[in-house]
Amino acid sequence: MSSSTTRNRKDGPSTSEADATTSSASLGRPNDNNVAGTVPATVTEPNAPSPDPTPAKSSKIKPPPPEQQSHVLRRSLIIASFWLVVLCLGVPIWWRTTTIYRANLPLDQMTSWADGKSCNPVLPIRVAIASPDLTEQEVQDLISTTQSNLDGIPDLPSLQLRLEAAAQTSLEDTPESHGDNSIPLVLRLTQGDGTMSEPMSSLHTLFPILEITYPPSLKPTPETKSSGLATYITAQLRNTFAEEQAILSYLLGSSAISSDRQQSSQHTIDESLSKRITRSMKYSGTYHLTFSLFTSGSSPSSWDIDSAINEYMQPVLDMLRPIHNFTIDTQVQLYAIPGVQSQVLTKEELSSFINAAEWPLSPSIGGAPTINFVIYMGNQTIGLNTAEETSQSWLVPQWGSVYLLSPPAAAHVPSELLKQPVLTFASHLLSLLGTPQSGSLPMRLSTLTRVRSVDMVLRASSSLGSLARLSLALPSISIPSSVAEGVAKSIHHLELACSALGSTDSLEHARIAETEAERAFFEKSMVGQLYFPDEHKVAVYLPLLGPVGVPLVMGLITEIKNWKARRQQKA
């Protein structure tokens, strides 16, 4: 008995020890099938903490399964489709709807006209020489010698005087009588008697004729080559066209179209000529004339202005008809009180004499500029430089004229009493239109035609140059097709005006060119773009394009990175 018990103790553990071993093995292993030689688990004490069930070394994380090729292709196609819609549909529509239309302008031509490179402002003037006392050969010799003298004068850079023999020699045979208005001056030579020692000249008052009477000693001969008479004629022609040359030099000197000779002669223009030019009205094909009667009481209440205009002013308007058209209206304003109550008005008080609030005048009718002629019934006079010298009228620059007339005894003003005011208005009208003061009225109107032609050409050229500079300075400004059409039309008429400079046709072409150039420069749709610069466009589009553009750009970047990664794996 004792021997068997001892053998059992030696052969294996006790029951309590086996149970502890079994319990420990069950905690540390998944099953009881232990292989031989395995180290048994350590027996834990009853109060000891339980061991950590996790293994000592963590297992490695498995990568996700590889993405299918169809999924990759589908995602790439989706991103590409978004970008194709944006680039092929969205961007063209946005570009089309937001692009500012800019018509093509001939900028080189416009700049050339503004710089004076396209037109040489020289006026050809034909002067016909008629002499009943000279043979045809003597007249031709006189013309040749005088023409050589005129070509050598440096004081007429803008005038090109061309002498020719006149077909008719009598006083009644004027260029107007034959319908030839292209000859602005006829030079009539008459040989005097033996008592004359020096030649004499005078301008005709009704016709564009310069009368020259020369002594027999100055009669041209083949030996003398008519040098004495030719010199005198040259001096007279120079004096006759001196005012026209001065006006042209003033206009050319104030513009970019000016040569060195014109700039050098600019200093010869006196202050009075400058004032006469600046006080004249801007050229217009039509003017509206308003004749107004102002009185401080109820009498007079009517006036015979229509018959006075037809008798004393209509002849002047008829002569101006080839250059300007006129519309006329009359009115009577009662109870008009002038701003100055003194009987003798000084020059300082004239500015407050007319008050637009108290003296309502008719506005411009049909868009034409208005020239106002006002007759005020009162006992006022205008004081001049001396205390004794007074005047009844004065001219308001670029506005009109005012005449102070003593009130009549009756309530009606007859046409005889209006004779002097209307004649004064006719003279002031010529000044307001810029008519020269020297020469007969036909010669003055001929000069006015030539001066206005040059003025319109300069204005149109200046407007084209300003438009060209504006187009280059503001690339974002809109240029509609109407502006391009106006510029093309203006350049076309400028070429016609320059080729026929000095004639009535030149004035008409120059007027059209100036009108089209001004209309193109002040186009309403083009001016509106000045107040919408590119900075405003960025401020408007950025909040809209930001939320849309960020996802598209980030998705494209991510897809490019994935493509590069897949390419590296394949390599």
C-alpha cells in the first residue's frame, strides 16, 4: 500500500496541482492538445492580477483590396466630363457673353489726320487780271512777273494765289454774272492820264473787284518786263489777303496741323483779331434768329419787325444763304425790368443788364444754335471810354446783340424806327458768324467760306485724333460698329474737303466730316464703359467662380496624383 502511494506521487502531480495546471493552460492556449516538452503555465496566486490576454507583438494591418480597373476608368471619365463641359461649353459661352465688342478703327489714318500729315492746309485762290489797255502778250508778261513775286512772299504760307487772264474786262462782267464763283477776286487795271505819278487802288463795294489805276510810265514794255506795276500789284494783293492769312495762321497755330512758317507768323496776330475770332459762334449749317422786344411798361405792345427784317436784313441773309440757313421768330416781352436802373450804363453794368430769369428768351428750335437780337425800350445809353461818347448797342460774344431804343409816342413801333436797330443787328450777325472786316461783302463772304472750311477740317481731324488716343488708352472700352462707320465717313469727306479746299463744296464736305467725327467721339454706349473697369469684373465673378472652381481643381489634382502612383507601382 505504501509503495504504491509513493509511486503515484512520483509519477504525477496531485489532484489539486492538476486542476491548477489545467486552469492555467485553458487561459493561455486555445485547446488542451499540448505537444510533448511544452513548458507548463505558471501557477498564479489567488490574489495576483490576471495576465494580459493580447499577444506581445501586434499583428500587421492588411492593405485594402486593389481597386478595380473599371472603377478607376469611371472616376477619370467623370472628372474629364466635368472639365470638358467647362472648357468646351462654359468658357466659350462666358467669353461670348462678356467680351466687349470693339470695331476695327483705322488708327493710323486717324492719327495721321490729327498730326496734319494727311492734308496740307494751303488754299488755292484764283485772281483774274483784266486790262483793256494792254495787249494779250503784255498781260501774260505782267502775270508771269507778278506770279514770281507772289511765290517769293513768305507772309502768305496758307494762301496760294494763282493769277490768270480774265475773259471779260467790263465792270458788269463779274464772276457772279457768269456763274463762276471759283474766282474770288478780279483785278482790273486801268491806265491813267499823264498827270498821275503813282498808281492808285480801291476795292469795289458791291463786287469782288480791285480797281488799280497806274500812270503811263508804269505801262509794261518788253524791255522793262513790267517790274514797277508788278511790284505794286504784289503789294496790293498781299494787303488784300492779309486778314485772311492772319485768321488762318490763328486757326492753324492753335491746332496740331501747323508748319514752321505758320508758327513763325503766329506772333503777328494782334489782340483784336484774337478777340474777334473767339467771340464768333461755332459753325453750324443752320442758325435760329430770335428778335425780341422788351419794354418796362404796357406800351409799346406791337412792332413792325417783319417788314423791317425783309427790307433791311434779308439781303444780307440771302448773301449768306450758300454758307448758312436761317430760321426766324419774333416775340414781345412786357414788364421786363433791367437789372440796372441808371440812365448811362457802364461796361461793368452790361453783364447784369440781361437777366435770364426776368427776360425769358426763346430756346433753340430744332437743335440749331440761337442768336438773340434784343431791342429794349428805355432811355438808357451805353457809356464808352469818354464821358461824352455813348452808344445805343453792344454785342454779346457767342450770344447775340442788344439795342437800346427810345420809346415811341404811340403803342406801335413802325418799321422806320426799327431801321437802325435792324441794320446794327445785320452788322453784328456778320461779326458773330466770324466774317472778316476788310474788303467788299462778296469778298468777305468768300473769305468766310474758306476760313470755315479750314476750321471744320481742323475740328474733324482733332476729334479723330482724340478718338484714336481714347481707343488706345482704354483697351476695355466698347467701340460699336456705328463709331467705325462714322469714322470711315468722316475720313472720306475729309479727303474730299482737302482736295477741294477753298470752295463751297469743300465747306459742305468739311461740315459733314466734323459732324460725323463729333458723333463718333461722343457715342453714348462707348462713354458708359468708362465707369465699369476690369477691377469691377473681378469683384463680380470671383464669388461665383470660387465655389465651382475649387472642387474641380482639387479633383483634377487628386486624380493626377493617383495616376502617378499607379504608374510607379507598375514600374
